[in-house]
Amino acid sequence: MLSVAEALAQILHEARVAAPVERPLKDSLLHVLAAEVRSDSDSPPFDKALMDGYAVIAADLRPGGTRLEVIEEVTAGVVPQRLVESGKATRIMTGAPLPEGADAVIKVEETEIDGDPREVRILADSALPGQNLIRRGTNKRAGEIVVEAGTLLRAPELAALAEMGCHEVRIFPQPRVAVLATGDELVPIHSQPQPGQIRNSNETMLCAQIRQVGAIPVPLGIARDERSELAARIDAGLAADVLLLSGGVSAGVLDLVPSELQRAGVEQVFHKVNVKPGKPLWFGVLHQDERSKLVFGLPGNPVSSMVCFELFVRPALRRLLGVSSDEPRTLTARLTHSHSHSDDRPTYFPAAIDQTDDGLSVSLMNWHGSSDLQSTVGANGMVAFPPEPVEYAAGDPVSVIRWSSESS
Amino acid sequence: MLSVAEALAQILHEARVAAPVERPLKDSLLHVLAAEVRSDSDSPPFDKALMDGYAVIAADLRPGGTRLEVIEEVTAGVVPQRLVESGKATRIMTGAPLPEGADAVIKVEETEIDGDPREVRILADSALPGQNLIRRGTNKRAGEIVVEAGTLLRAPELAALAEMGCHEVRIFPQPRVAVLATGDELVPIHSQPQPGQIRNSNETMLCAQIRQVGAIPVPLGIARDERSELAARIDAGLAADVLLLSGGVSAGVLDLVPSELQRAGVEQVFHKVNVKPGKPLWFGVLHQDERSKLVFGLPGNPVSSMVCFELFVRPALRRLLGVSSDEPRTLTARLTHSHSHSDDRPTYFPAAIDQTDDGLSVSLMNWHGSSDLQSTVGANGMVAFPPEPVEYAAGDPVSVIRWSSESS
């Protein structure tokens, strides 16, 4: 049976970004930039005052105070008209261009006006050239790279691009991810289950996971365990970039998903991974045009689907979104409690990971197995246990993987 | 001058959640639940098979193999009709209800059919009662709390609520946050600045920050430094739950924001905080109906606005969203390089924080001060330096604050 790493490598081999699209900068938050952007100008574009005060020649200042003639007032957005010569000063506001001749700005708090605003008394004994101003091009020169291709665009990157007038950017589009739950036992979440039935929690869960990665969920409801219905829903799902099915991939008599996917032209890449929960995972590809569509047959048990999404689907979606980093990223955390683990498969155990000043800590949820969604409330990741019996003491280090990031 | 902690306390004192609203579960991702939800049923709602195989009486199994009569086949969603008595077995699929009488499930891989499907040979020598099944109510009992009030709803919480049929939830609504940049020097980001002008990067930046917190940005463009224009835009901005202005709060002759806000009925709570960058921060409240509107006059320099947002606005928005945790959360990280710091104000320095197996590490950006947006590209947080000269060596611990979370 494939290992987790082997399965992931096979998935990522098929996951390729789509052609970039042009998008308004303001709509590109948390997208990945497809082409580097260079500055169109120096930043700042002119020598600029960083304080409200007076633009002076630093060498003019004398201990005990200096009287200077005020020749002009320059507010932000206005171009200074007059040269500052020795004995003169220009009243200047934060963000305004420095007048020619001046080489320092004295804060208004270090000055005094004695009735006539055409004369200022500088109280400071001295000033350094360059004080309280920033020279043109200090932050960035015209032609330099502002944001590299492949960068995730967050507030700082959007702001830096906005400053350079880059109001449209080339980004990788968000993949559309169809979600189809299969199983005669499923009813919609607003229904009252009859005996033997359960609600389709997987659709809500997978759509939320998809959204948290930054992709677009396309919920397709429930398909009965019946070939013609399943075939029709699979066709609908293959209109998306990625199709996630849940259920119907085990060894049961009604596990029709692999055969119906293959009938729809989806080539199986693998079936079954040496992992717990999630062993029945199926993965295949529909070769169409230039770009393959990815199809995941997730196990029906909700926590199996949840874990398989984080281990396998999320890295694939991140790759489609243009993120190049290796995923999922395994970190080390210290167990808050002792734990005895024993399983012959690598096990991913829902857990609450917390940042402490001594690194990450992790508490295992009181988890009853792959059908136990309730115990995942509050979990934000999982511990990766090796396929062997281990007795862990509180404080022992374990490998953890964080789930899709969230505000927290 | 107020300290950062004092200013934040005054802000949070005014930040109150709005009345909860009813929302479809699927649209409530990353909202905070306003009222606890209890389970409407046991989870699972019936004793359930966790494997494809045969439901048997464990005590029937004998070393060397056991032949049992197959009396029924139960797939998921179907209710078993027949009692399993000694010598009998029911073919059962993952997720199907356990038939009465049976107390264990034997995996299909541990069985053999010898031609006639009405008889199965169990190869396992023995079985434990409870094996490969989960008992009704193991995960959750009817009436128990599924998700507590005040919980941020992520994929696991939505899934747990979906299982319990909670297709509508009471959540706190997202605040609408108006963004108004002020200043004669500003032009829209798609414009070519004339001499002395710069582009309005603050709107793009603040809208992205607002969105990353989970609130709704309402961009209002640029207001000139002119009283009647500013007054009209402020009135428009006060239609939102929160109004952020940038610029016009320093000591300059055109810094009209505080006086125009007060003319619009906004009561000043404080002006100026002992912080760098961000000293000119202005905060006030418009008392209206039952709930106050919060108004922040952010400094015009972009990194001052960015830092003030993370230090003061983000915690307020999180409070409005119903998140009760203390913010911003200060963590400890180790500097990757030596650094010499000296300032008489507490300084928040843009930085890249990274998770390592030995805790957090932090690299300072090559930052040129409050107007230097370009160096914040790649930053995801800031180091809080104390108001005193300190020589830091590489590896020294410093206090850090992470910015609005993101997928990364």
C-alpha cells in the first residue's frame, strides 16, 4: 500500500496551476502573484518631510537658538516654489516635498513663533543633515522588484503594489472544487434522519475546508448508491477543476464510486493509502485539454474525509492556487498529557495545537475514531503518530500538522 | 501620553458586539456563535458498523474458523430486519446499523465465502465484543453541548453542527468598516502622481486588513484637506459600524480630521499614543441608538496606519465579531540576527515571524520608517521593542505580535 508521502507525491505530480488571469488589485487578496511586479517610480518619489515643522539648512543652526526667515509654507500635495538659502526656512507639513536647498526638518515642537509668522526661532541647538526627512528612492528605486512572482498577496503586498500604481495584477485563479457526497444513508442537514440514516455533514465540512484554503466550493448534494444517479452527478462534478466525492470507496457491495469514475473517463492513479483514518482514499485524473482535472474519492466517515482533505486535497489546492511551498508542513509540538499509542498504520489524531513561549504544545482530542466528528470541535490540527506502539509522557515531542489556517 | 495598553483598554471598553443574527450554517464560516447549540440526538444515532464484513456474536467464534449462516445483508441507510442468533451472521457494510443480537463485526478480509453466499466462514479465531463497531451515543448524547457560545466556527465546528441538523445558527454579524483616506497629496492608485503627489495605498491596505480580520470593508476614496468635503465624507462613513480615516491627525495646518469629527458628533476618547510608528492616533465614539460607532483617525503614513490597525483596530473588530480572547497576543521569538535598537517610544518593527521546532524565530525587515511600505513585503508581524537602548545578539528573545492571520 502507498505511504502518505508517496500518495502525496503522485497527487502533486498531477496538480498544475491554471493560466494566470488579470484581476483588480483589490480583489486579489490571498491570491498568488503569477508575474513579478517592478516599481514604476522611486519610493518615495521625492525627498519628503516626516514631521510637521520647518525645512532648514542644518549648518545654519547655532547653540542657544537661531532665527530664520520663513519664505514659504508647503503642505502635502504642493510643490515648493522657493529655494531655501542660508538664514531662511520653509514651513513644511508631514508628507510634503522638501524644498530645494534645505537638508533637514526641525519638528514644530522645537520651534517658536514670536508674533510674526514670517520669522521662526529654532530652539534646537543643532540639527543633522537628513533629519526628519526621507530621501527620494530610499524605500525602492524605479525598476526594482516590488513583489516576486509566486508570492501570496496579503495586506503588505497589496499596499506595496498599490503605491506603485499596480491596480491590476496577474494572479492564478481560484480552482472550483465540486463536492459530492454519496450514500443511501445520507439525508440533507435540514432533514430529520429516519432509522439507519445520518445527515450529510461532509458537504458542509468539505465546503468550509475548501473555502479556508482559498478555493471556491461547488456543493452538489447527495448521490444515492445507484449507478445512473451517480454517473449523472459525477458528470456534473467534472465541470469543476477538482471533484471531491465522499463515501463509496471501501470494499462494500455498494461502493460504486471507483468504477463509475473510471466509466466517466477518470483514470485511477491510486486506491488505498497506508494511513489511519483514510485508508480507502481513491485518486484519479481526467485528462482533458491541456490541464488535468483531479478527482478524490474520500472515505465516507467524516473524520476520514477531514483528515484526507488536510493531508492530500489541501496541498493539491494550494498548488493549483500557485503556492509553491512544501505541504503539509510537519512541526514539532510537546504533548500536554501522557498518551499510549499503538496502531499498525501511521495515524493522524485530531488535536488542539497552541503556541507557547517554549514552542508549540498539543492536546489530543477525546476522539472515538473516524465517525467521531463531535470530538473535533476545537481541534486545529493533528498529531502524526508512527505505526508502532509508543508510550508518550507529558512534554514528549510529537510531529503535528496544522489544519487550514484561520483567524485565531 | 497614553500607553499602548491604556489606549487599547479605552478602545475595547467601547467595542460591543451587535445583536446576533440568524444565518444559514453554510454561510457562517469564521463567524462567532452567539448561542450554544445542543445535540438533537445521539451521535451516532444507532450502533454502527465501522467496517465492511459480517455482524456476528463474538462468543460464536472458534479457533480454526467458524461457519455461520448469513441471514441478511444490510447496507448503509437500511434497517436490519432480522435478529442475529448463535450460529448466524448478517453481511454488513460500513455505516450500516448493527442488527440486534450481534455484538461484533468481522472484517470481510477475515472471512471466506465458499460458493454459497448464504454461508460465511469466519477465519478469525476469536473476536472481542464491540469490535469494529461504534455504540449509539459514544460521540455525543442528545442534549449535550455541541458548540459553546463564543466559539469561532471553522470546518470542524460547522461539520459537528451539520451532523446535529443545525442548519441555521445565531452568529454575530460582520461589522461594516468604512475607510476614508484624507490628504491633498493623494491620488487614486490607477493615477499617475504629479510632483508632490503619492498614490492612496492606504485604502487598498486597510481594506485588505479589514477583510483578513473577517469584517466588511467599505472604501470611500480620498477626501481633500478641505472642511466641507471632509465633513460630507465623514457623514457617509458614519453610516458604517466603524470608520477608519487615515491622515490629517498630526500637528499640521491642514490636519482637520479631529475637529471635523467632533463637529459630526464624534466624541474624542483620546488623541496621541506613546508608540512608534503611530503616535498621532485619534480615537472617538459616536453615541447613537444603543450601540456606539467607533472612529479611528489613523496616521497618514502607511506603515503607521498598518501598525495602528494591527495594534488597535484589529482587536476592536475581533471584539465586534464576538471573539472574546485577549488581543493582540504577544509571543516570544528569537532574533535571527543581531540588532541595535534605541528609541524613546515603544517601537513596533515590521518583521517576518517563522515557526521552527525550537519555537518562533523572527527576522527584522530592512525598514526605513513609517513611510516605507515597500519593506513590509513579506512581513507577517512585528517586534515590540521597549523604549530604551538595547543591543540584541542573534538568538536573543524578543516580544512579537503576529498580523492578521492568513493562509500560509
